Amino acid sequence: MSDYNFAYLDEQTKRMIRRAILKGLAVPGYQVPFASREMPMPYGWGTGGVQVSASVLTPEDTMKVIDQGADDTTNAVSIRKFFEKTAGVATSEETSKADVIQTRHRIPEEDLREDQILVYQVPIPEPLRFLEPRETETRKMHALEEYGLMHVKLYEDISKNGAISTSYAYPVKVEGRYVMDPSPIPKFDNPKLEMAAVQLFGAGREQRIYALPPYTKVVSLDFEDYPFEASKADHACDLCGSETSYLDEVIVDDAGGRMFVCSDTDFCRSRRAAGHVGAQGVPYEEDVA
Amino acid sequence: MTPLFQVKELTKFYGNRIGCKDVSFDLYPGEVMGIVGESGSGKSTLLNCMAGHLTPDAGEVLFDTRADGMRDTVSMSEPERRMLGRTDWAFVHQHARDGLRMGVSAGGNVGERLMAVGARHYGDIREQAIDWLGRVEINAERVDDRPSAFSGGMQQRLQIARNLVTGPRLVFMDEPTGGLDVSVQARLLDLLRGLVREMGLSAIIVTHDLAVVRLLADRLMVMKDGHVVETGLTDQVLDDPQHGYTQLLVSSVLQV
């Protein structure tokens, strides 16, 4: 521990990032520029999220890291190890035990509490980016609340596919003001954005931080005749039998075999521990990995 | 009758060089004004200053807004001016690519202005888009094609549909027929003339093509080196040019 400052970043950097976070919380949905640092991992691996997490962590905190809902994938494991090593904080895979949860592309199934912080890794913070490539212009559009273009994208979806086919990074309007990219979470998670926990979004390469304070009003954009739908695979989890959780489709052989499993591994594990068994599941045993 | 649009002593400099200087005129509802002149005479500068794309160095651009009557659009706040730009004003670019979103379908292009002013019903937006494609003679089947799959003339017509869908009262056009072959030009002019008369639009058309103003414009303004050298009714200016430059311009038109 003596080799590093607590949580890797130096104190000045953390102050700078905290100022950006406070500004982001004061103006929900507004993208605050910040001086993103080089982190010991490539851009796209969550450099923004890691900097935000490092700035809000305290030594007493318990940290959880998920990647697409899973606690055991490369990204989640390496970021968890990073904080174990540089901050010496306790880590957990249990949502309810964590104080800070860093996430890539999912919101945990379990409802979060007011004393928890959810940190998102964001690749492209600008929801208008693929429609309007000029940064000067998108900033002006945000400033003047000119969001007609966002609906042009949804219009194109419907005219091509007969339905709004945007299924992740689904644009939302925050407190009736800023249009925000909720990071590439599935649109199934969009209704959960109105939650008790503080939500912080960090984009390292793009050098932006934005935030949602607890219970902020978040509305998914839609058309009157094509309302927003929080969709998921029409199936139950094959391991725990849950019919309400967001599912991953897993190909299990080369003969068309497949199974649907909860993308939130902690949620699935705790349900199986409580005795729920899905169609292809086996009874839960504590020591089986 | 009060003018719809008034320009008072509009001046724009580029450093020491004159863009346009002391331009004043009134435009009445339903009137089409042509601005002609050679390349570099300041006509596009003037048009961009009037449409709010450039900030003039001096002068006023007054518009009869629906809510508050005559307002100076130069000193207006930017949100107000941009709002005007997507409701009561329209701007047709010379190159359709500048005025269209090339990656968005024809229907989306026409619908953008509707969505920008708050339309949130897909069926209605699409219906209006198809209606407008019909009015500019684009087949309804092509509503989901991208403009990049359209010919030059169709792109230009699409741009016009996109601009007129919110029912503007004043249209700025910058060489609307430039770069089109003559038969396509003729059809486009025919279409424009029909739309202008039918909707009672006021328009300001910048062009170097005298035939275009002869067909479309009620009044004409001739520019040279940033100054207006002659104004008057179109037929009067073209048939009996007074200023030396206008005489040169009129006599320079090639006869077939």
C-alpha cells in the first residue's frame, strides 16, 4: 500500500474529479468536461468509470464491479483486482453488500439503496454524436434544447424496422431538460434509472462526467404511437427460473442448443441459493463454482 | 400593408474588404425578390447575413414575427433566431448536400423540421412527409430511400420539401437551380413557382441566372462589388437596364 496513494489517483486529481461530479449532480444529465488522466488500462476498458470510482471510494467502502451484469468476466475481475491492490478496499460480489458498484452496460436487478453509488463506464457520452458529428454544434443543441434530431433517429428506426429497434444506449430526457445517453445499458434497464442510489457516469477517452441524483426523473424518448418498451428475451432464466430478470442467450453446442440465463450473476446465484431452479438448472451447492 | 421583412443599411466587412454595404429594402407578404450579380458581388454574403448565418457589422434585419410584430433578428437572442430558422424561415442551399442529412431517409429529412418543433406522432409525421414528397414530385415509394440514392434534381426537390413542410412565411434561396441541367432546372422552376403562388410565400432568391429571376421574381436587385446598383420590377430592370453594369449583365446572356 505504501507504493501508491489511496485508490491510485493523486489527491489533486481526485478533487478535480469530485468537482466535476458535484457539478454533474447539480445539473443532472449535463456532460461536465474533466481532465481525464491516463490510467493503466486501455481506453474502452472503463478508464472513465475507474477514475470516478477512485474519486468516490473511501477506505471503509466495499466495492463491487460488474461487466454486462457478470462479476466474473475479464473486465470486472481486473478492475476489482485493481482496486483491491491500489485502494485496499473490501470487495464483494453481492449487490446488497456493496457501497460503490462500478458497472459496464447493466444495472443490477436488485433495487439499490440511498447509501449506494452506481458508477457507469461510458464509451460515447454524447447521445447526438452519430447524428451530428460536430462537437460545437451538439453543445449548442444541448444549450438551446434542440433535440428534434434525436427523434429523427427513432423515426429512422421505425421506418426501417417497423419498431424502435434501438435496444441499448436508449436516449433519455432528464428532469425535462437534458437528453442523455444512459451508456450502453439495455433499454430493459431504462425504467430503473429512476432509483434511490446516486448514479455517476464517467467517459475517460471523451473526458466527460455526468450524473443522476437519487430519484431524478428520467424519461425514455418515444413517439405517441410507438411508445417506449422495456424489452427482454421472452423466456425465463434456465438456471434460476426468474421471469423478470434481463437474460443473456448462451449457445451451448453446435447443434442449435441454447439456454437463457440471468445476465446479473449475483441475482441468479442468490435466487438459486434460495432454492429456485430453472428448466436446465441443478440444485445450488455453495462450493460449486 | 406592412412589410414582412425589412433590411436597413445592412453592412458586412471581411477585414478591410467589403462583403456588402448599406443594403436596404422592404419585402411584402407574397413577394419574391431576386438578387442578381456576378460571382463575388456580395449576394451570398447578403443572403447569409439576412438569414442569420453570418453576423452583420451594421444594420438591421427586421421580421414581422407572429407573436411580437416587427423584431430585429440581428439583436434577437440566438434561441429565438434559431427557432425562427426552423419555423417561419426556410433556407434552400445551392448544394442539396448542405441542406440535407445524407445518412437519413427522405422521410426523416422532411420530418426533421416537424420533430424539431415538437411533433411526436410517427404516423402523422410520416403522412406529412409522404404528402410533401408528392408535392415536389417524388414518388411516395422512395420515402425510405436515402438522398444519396437520389438524382441531383430530386435531391434539390427533397431539400425544398424539407424546408416548406412547416409552412414557413419567408424562404431564402441560394442559387436553387445551380448545377442542374436545363430540363431539370425548368421543372424545378415550375415547381417552385407553383409552390410560391399556392402557399403565398415570400422569397428572396440569390442567383446569377437571369432566366431564373425572370420566371420567379417580382422585383430585382442588382449587386456589384457589395453595393446595390439597381433595383426595380423584374421586367423593368431586365428589359430597360439603366446602370452600366446591369446593361452588361443583360447583354452577356448567351442566346441559343
